[in-house]
Amino acid sequence: MTPSSLTPTFVAAKVRFSRLRLGRKATIEPDWNLAMTPSFSKIARSAAMAATLALGLASVPAVQAAPKLTGEERLAKMLEGRVAGEPVSCISLYQTTDTTVIDGTAIVYKVGSTYYVNRPSNAKSLRDDDVMLVKLHSSQLCSVDIVETRDRSTMMYNGFVGLDKFVPYRKVKH
């Protein structure tokens, strides 16, 4: 059989995707040998769905990147609806459920529903992608502790920050 003698309802196709930075591009080519196989209808449906998906992806406009917030803006957004309490010298590390480093600004520790914000000395060297290492002398993290920062990919030493008092931020009760 030749391509001209075949008149299938769906033309079997190979869909090839090439990766692009902002999306995907699909190339659809007829495959006449595939059209002669017994499972043609299943393959044709799959190809039709892939082609539809590819066209759908191609029609989606590129999403514009949101403007990057400064460290202070990120911290303010994180603390919305919370009120500052009296600073404390130490927090329990065993109760800490999350730690967030805010570039050049602060380290935020989540203990229960309370956020403890620490604005260390040398905070300008903080990067959210760095790994933090602390030598602990007890089960608590205290304002006298030094945090060493390392590059996440190479584990090379980046510097250190000296912790300050921890300011608790709790949700405002209505």
C-alpha cells in the first residue's frame, strides 16, 4: 500500500518535541507505516491528543516573571497579620519546624504558629540558597551562636553571620 491509496480518518503521526527555554515546540510528521498496524485507532487517538496538547502549549502566552521582591519586602509579606513580641535570647531547635533565609536581611525560624525573626550581624552576606551550619552547645539556638554559610552546590565556605536576639511574631487575635 502506498500513502496515496490510504484514506484513514486520522493520519497516524509521530510527534517530536524539542525543548525550548520558555515552552515546547512540536513537529508533527505523518507515519504511513504506523497507519497499517492493527492498533492504529489507539495510536491515532494518542497522536491526536499529543498534537492537541502541543497546540495548546504553543498558544499559551509566555508568563512574565514577577518583579523580585527585596529582602525587606519579602519579610514584610511573610509577617503580614502578625505582631512583634518581646525579643528572646534563645529558641528551641527541637520545636523549630521551618527555617527561611531571606536574602541579605534575616533568618526566620517557625516554632508552632510563631515566627522568630533574627537579624544577624553581617546579614548582607545571607543568601537564601546557602546552607547554614551551626555548632550547638545545647538544644537551643541562642543569640551568641555563630552561623557558618556554605554554597549549596560546592559546599565551599561563604562566610558567617552572628545571631542577634530572636523577635517573636504571633498572629493577631481578633
